[in-house]
Amino acid sequence: MVDLNTNTIMMQSLFKSVKGWASSLGRFAVSFFGSWYGRVGALSIMVLSSALLVTFYTTSVPVLKWLLLERYVMTFLLNIILMVPLVLVVGMTVYSLDKSPYWSRYKTGRWIFQLWMLCPVLGAVVLHMVRWIYLGLFNADLFEIGYMERDFVLVMVCVLLQQVYYFVYGLQKARELLQVELMGLRAELSASEEKAVELEHANERLKGELAEAKAELESQRAGCGDCALHLIYAWSILSDMDKKIEVSFDSVGFVSMPVRFLSKVYIEKEDGVKLFYALLVDGRKVLLAISALSALESLCPSILMKNKSDELINVLSIRAVETRDDRSYLDLYGDEKVDVGRAYWERLRVYLEELECAMNKAKELSERGRNTKEEDE
């Protein structure tokens, strides 16, 4: 019972091995005949030409004549049958060596191995097989009739020519494949160049946008700087406008009044005493509780400027500037027109221009902020 099970297991293992070997051989055959190595037309030409060459050189009868003789025709057909496995073996051997990853790394060793396998080894096998076939079918020993000197040499020449065919055609296929790869690389290079051009254009566009953004940023920074200066200037004016001074409407009692209501401050002498008076923007006259114009000027330097040695002008009360006969006059709120001292006109003119420029800048910044807000909305 044990021997029976053992035999069954061995038979199953042998069957699986044979089945796997047959499956591998079938896949190899399909792969071979599906490639250019196993094209039926090329293999048929190799078989026919080899059989014709061997048959033609083994007889001294002209070709056109021996084609009509049955004996030579049968020899030709027999040579075809003998050349079929030989051509297939050579083709499959070259195919397997070309596809082998191992032999592709060792070209010299591969060619030495191929020539050794397909010439001496395969030649010896073919030599003995043909001898046995002729000995069995025709009772003729090819060794005795000079087979080695004639047919075997021709068969080896056919084997070498078949290898040369595979080598040359393989080089041609490799060149075609290289050309296809080269065309693909050229297409990729062209696409890369086009992409590089697009990237260059995009880079130039981004550089332009960056330059515009930098310019806008610098403009905003400059605007912020101007805005800061204008804010400081405006704050100093507002601070001076809100400062207060003691004034008297009846020369008896004094009350506090913001400096911004003063239009002009001047000095009058009464009984040899200097008194400081101010003209309000509404035209009224008040007495000031100060001891010197310089003290009031230093108190409110942003809005009070010296017009004469004994007179201060509130620049915010200037309604207009007139020039007559090379002299400048200020039209003040409070229905007062005063002439400008020559020594102080240049300073006053520059200050008025700066004030006007600051007001224009403030309007411009205000308009810009309003436009930006509308765009955001």
C-alpha cells in the first residue's frame, strides 16, 4: 500500500514536471514565432536555400537536369526535412541568447558560447543524426562516401549564414529602434523647449507683475510716508488751534479763548505802555494777557507767524493774498487787510505754499483711499 502511494506521488510529480516543462516550451515557442526571429517566411527561405545548396553541391549533374530526376528530387525533399529542425534550433538558440539578461551583459562570452554551441556541438549532433538516418534508410555510411568533406561543411556554412542573417537583421532592428527612440527624444526635447519658452514667457510676465507690485508698494510706502508727514503736520496745526489764551473784551475781566479765533496779534502803546491786542476772525478786538509776541509765537508755531516785528498773523485766517505795486497784502477774516513786511514775506510765502501743498496731498490721499475702498467693495 505504501509502495502504491509512493508510486502515485512520483507519477504526479513527474506529470507536473512534464506539464510545466511543456507549458514553458509552449510559451517560448509562441514568443519565438511571434517575433521577427521566427517569421515563417524567413525560416522557409533559410530551409529551402540550405537544402538547395546542399543538394546542388552533392551532385555533378546540372541543376535543371537533376530537378527532373526522381532520385535527386527525393534527396532535395529529404534535405528540406533535415534542415527544418536545424534552422529552428539555430533560430531559437540565437533568440534565447539575445533575450537573456545574463548574456546581454557579456557580449564577447555570448558570441564565443554561441559559436561553440552552434558549430562544433550542433555540427557533431547533426553529423551523427544524418549518418544514422542514411544508414537506416538507405544502408549507406556517409563517412565512407566523403560526407565530412562535402555535406557537413555545407551544413556548417548554412548555420553560419543563418547566424550572420540574425546578426545583421538584429543590427537593423536595433537601428530602427534607436531611430524611434531618437524621434521620441526629439519630440520630448521639442516639447521641453516649448515648455521652456512658455515658462520663460511666464517668468517674464511674473517679473513684470513683480515690478508693478514693487512700484505699487513703493508708491504706497511713499504715500504712507507723505501721509505720516501730513498727519504730523495736521496734528501740530490741530494742537495749536486747540490751545487757549486769556483775552479780555472790556479790559477788566479775562476769559480763555482758543488761539484759532485770533486773526492778527499786534502791539499798541497807551501812555507809554505796550499792550497786546488781537483782531478776532469775527472782527472784534480783544486785549491779550501776554508779555511778549515771541511767547505766543512759540506757543503756537504752526499757525502763528511773524508778519512784522510787532505783529503776528494766524495763517488759517488768511482769506487771500493780493499783490499791488510790488507789495503783498493779506486779506484776513475779520475784514482786515494788512501789508506784509518785506523781511517776512519770503518766509510767509514758503509757509503758505507748504500749507497749500499739504492740503492738496491730503485731498489726494483721501481720494485714493476712497477709490480703494470702492474697488474692494
